[in-house]
Amino acid sequence: MKSKLFLSSLLIAFAFMFTLTSCDPDDDDNDDDPVLVEDGIYVFGTGTAITEYSANALMKVARNEALQEDRAQLLEMYIAVKAGAEGFNIAIVEGGTPVLYGPGDDFAVVADDAKIGDEPSGWFSRGTYKMSESPFTVPEDGLYHVVIDTELGVAVVAKADWGLIGGATPGGWGENTPMTATFDLNKMEFVAAEVTMLENDWKFRYSNGWKIVLDETYDLGDGATGIRVNTNLGGALNALIAGGDNISNATYGVYKYTLTWELGKDFVATEEWVRDGEELAEYPAEMYMIGDGVGDWEWANTDLAMIPVHSHPELFWKILWINETGAFKFCEKKEWGLDFGVTGEATDGVYAKGADNIDVPGTAGYYTVVVNLENETIEVNPAVIYGVGDVFGGFDGAVAANKFTVDNANEVIKFDGVTAAGGVRVHVAASTLSCDWWQAEFAIINGAIVFRGTGNDQEGITSATVGQNVSLNFKTLTGTVQ
């Protein structure tokens, strides 16, 4: 009853303030300037710090995540709310007339199995809103993201537990590094006191989600669909933007991050250097590829270990089938966190190492991919391999006459008609693979393609006789000599 009486009184106060604006400005009895209530959409209630009309209660236009462009009908506000029955309402003021709104009949908590895509894992409610003095309520004290779309008539209330996400962070792009905060109705500081950050990109994100969907199929034109509100902040520490670009961390080390929310103000973030990070190994022992250009984006499904180069810990290579569409990245572990890609455009198939996904070349087929961690380059070029050894007339590498033919139509790389007998040895070649041929060689052993890697000279290599053909399938990692 207290809430309804308060809200009724607040509406009366709204109306009274509008009445004041209609008084004669020359009236000598009116010593104070009239209070003008702007048209707009407001959030207020006894469960918040806003218990009387305030400009701090005004919602702001939000970006539609589908296009990362402002949508006039989509509005948002972050506000601290106490748990319990008091909560808050939304007031829409048009032409000087305020109308109070509360949750609609279908407004309800979204269960985990009903969440769409990468929506937050934490508590949030979604549904229609209607004219009502009944307030929106929350289950626990905290900072909440309040969103409405006036065209759809849909509202969202989501608890915002902020954290850090990204390749620079301990959890990588898969899981938030949490921040902690003390509840306060007027100002809350979310703090991650000591975070080891790699040289990579990151953002702020709440409750392990990227967006909340208000309408999944809304037609935006030109093939774009959906109305979704961002649940992350990027851009720059001193100019945070909902759904903004990744923030780059340039120096490996331990940092303190503070994300400050204050009633009526934009988010503010600070970064403080704490100390040097623990010494990292100069180069990793392993390297993996992942992405829908070479498989999919799930580590559990994609097992694409790259081949280390003998005596060159900075080099990894792999010959593999790359799809016509998609992209891929690399990581030294089969998990997110240390993943990396490229930056900028390629020159002769060679990129600078960076954080962006590598788009596939556009034609499906066999390619050689090389990661050079010393020069910080990524090479993606059509596969080139050469035969070497007695079967191919000698032990000089990259002899033109010994080059294999790439037959993408039949998904094999082959050499027809060897000219001598002996063990079939093969090596890969690429412009950034700076090593001797034997340091990047492989052979057919018992019908399988086996890579030398960092090991000793291979044993059990399949032999060929004069005139036989060699065929290699890197999709199945099998080979034949016949």
C-alpha cells in the first residue's frame, strides 16, 4: 500500500509541476522559476534512490546490438534497486501527461533453458509492460539494467554483475573475470583488484552475456533482423560505449580495474598498474587452430594441433583443408584465453599477428598455415610440398622437379611417377617457415601421414619403387604409395 500511495502522490506531483508551468510568468506572487518536466521516459520508485521527480530518472536511447546503431524506441537505464516489494515503476510523459507503467501479465523471470543465444547467465526478466501502479521488483539488492522498447511494448530488467572478458583476461573470451561491488543506491564501484592481463583485447561485460533479445525476428531492412540491447561496454576506458569496440591492453602485467556507476552519470572506468606479471615462457610448446573456417568454434569438437618445427620453438605449421567460408584463430591451449589471430590485411598471404579472426581465402582447398611467433606473422597460402631423398634424386629441399600437385577436386596432394626407389620423404615449404627442409618434414608410415615435428629421424617410412604414385589426404591424414 505504501508503494501505491507514494506513486499516486508522485503522479499528482507531476501534474502539479505541469500546472506550474502554465502560470503567468509575470505573476509577482510566483517568486521561483516554474519546474518544467520534460517529455521522456523515467524510472523511479521507493526501492531506488529516486523517490521524487529528478532528471536522474530519465532513460536514454540505447543501441540496437543487431546494427550497433541507436534506436529511438529502445531506451535503457542502469539503476540500483533494493530487493523486496517496493521496486520501481516506469513513467512515460508525453505532452505534459505522465502515465505510470508496471510489469505486464507475461513479464517473468527468464529460465536458463529459455535464454536465447549468448544472453546473460544471471537473473533477468522479460515481457510486456502495461499501465499499472504495481512495481517491477527484484530478488536481491544490486545494480540493474532496465530496458524498454516503446514500439514493441517490451521491457527487460537484468541484474548487472560486471566482469572483464577477452583474450587479455584470465578467462579469455569464454568466461568473465568477476568484479566485486558493495551495494549502494547512489554509487557503486565494481572492482577487480589484481588481474593478470596479457597483450590482447578485452571488454567489460555483465553476467557472462553479450546481449538481451527483445525481438528475435524484427525486420530492420537490408537483411538485418532483431532488436537486442548490449550487455557489454567497450571503446576506451575514458569513453565507454555499450557494444563498443574491444579495448586493447598493450603491456603484460597485473592491473586493478574499477568500473564506477553513479546515479544520473555515465559509467567511468579506471586502470591501475599493480606489478609485473610472472615471467612467461618465451614460446609455447603447442599450438591449436579453431574456427568455422576449419571446423567449428567449439574446442570439444575441433582438434587441429599444429606441427612444431624442429629446433625452432617459435614456428608452427599445418597443412589442412580450409572451407569456402568462415574464419579461424589460434591458441596454445584448447581453450579460450590466450587465443590470437591477425591484424590488418595480408601481403602475399602474410598477416601481422593480432587479435582479429582470420577470414578464409574464399576458395575451399588445401592451404599451409604458418605461425611465426618471433616475427609475429601468420601466413595462409595454398599448400606447397616437395619430395626429398633417394626417391626424388637427392637431399636438396624445395627442388622444382619434386613439387607435388595439389588436386583439390579429389582432396589429395599427389606426385605421379617417382623416378627412383626408396623411402618416401616429404617436406612443407612456405615463405615464413624459416628452417631447413628436415625440420618441417613428414612421411607415410603404415598408411598414415606422420610428422617429424621436434623428434628424431623417422623410422618405418613407406618405400616406393620406380613409377609408383604418392597420394596424400590431409583431411584424413592418410597416404598411399602405389
